[in-house]
Amino acid sequence: MNHVRSKEEVADLYRRHGSMVYQICLMLLKNVPDAEDATQTVFRKVMEQDKPFRDPEHEKAWIIRVTINECKDVLKSGWRRRSVPLDELIEREVPFLPSEDTGVLAAVQRLPVRYREAVYLYYYEGYNAEEIAAMVGAKPAAVRQRLARAREKLRKELEGSGYETI
């Protein structure tokens, strides 16, 4: 029989990880309604997950993995492939992570999903290539390659925008 976490446990997990889950969903899905739905689904799965976490890092990694998987499921759904997001129709920019440098963030949003995912986990969450590889189901070398390609794409895009590159 499955154990369901108490309301207090889920509320505590949401307080600690809700913002991060939403940011990952928004970054990968690129629209607010899908990000909100995916965030809700992730925390439903957290409620149903009956095994205790080993430590806070295991908890965070598990939640990130579930979040990425949920976003991938949304992205590959048949309904999404056959529809055009309203945001694209009205050409409105989607809010991203809070920052003063929206040019860089907008460029990161335009990266392919696997690059955005690696960039977010590496630069925003502070994971190394080995940890990211375990979360996304790839080899560490593949994650390092994705990061290198993402940096190159960002460098090329931002060079013409007045940003200094290193």
C-alpha cells in the first residue's frame, strides 16, 4: 500500500523547492500555463512518492529529475506538437528567471531544450556535469559537450548584441 505524504510534508517541500520547480518548468516549456500545470503535477508526484529521501541533496535531485521528466512528457505530448502556443501567436515574450540581464536570459531561452536544461542546472543550481548526467540520464561527457555547445551558441548570439565575451 502506498504511503501518501502529509499536507505538512508537502507544504514544506513546496516552500523549499516550489520556486525552483516552477523556474525549471518555465525555462523548458516556455509558457506560464504549461509551467504552472507541470509544477502542480510534480508536487502531486511528490505527494505520492512514499520512500523517504536520504538527505536534502537527494530530495532536491529527485525533485529536479521528476520536474525534467514531466516537462519532457509535456513537450512530446501529441496535443502540444499539433498546437501553436498563444504566446507565439501574439509574439509576447515569456517571463523567465528574475534578473537584470534579460538579454542573456532571453538568449538562454532560445537554446534547444537539452542545452537550456544543462545551462540551468549548471549555472543556476550549481550542479557539476556528473550530477547533471545522473539527473538527465546522459553521460557526463555528453553534458560537458552540451554546455560547450550552449556557451558557443550564446557567445555567437550575444557578440552582435554588445555583450563582451570571454
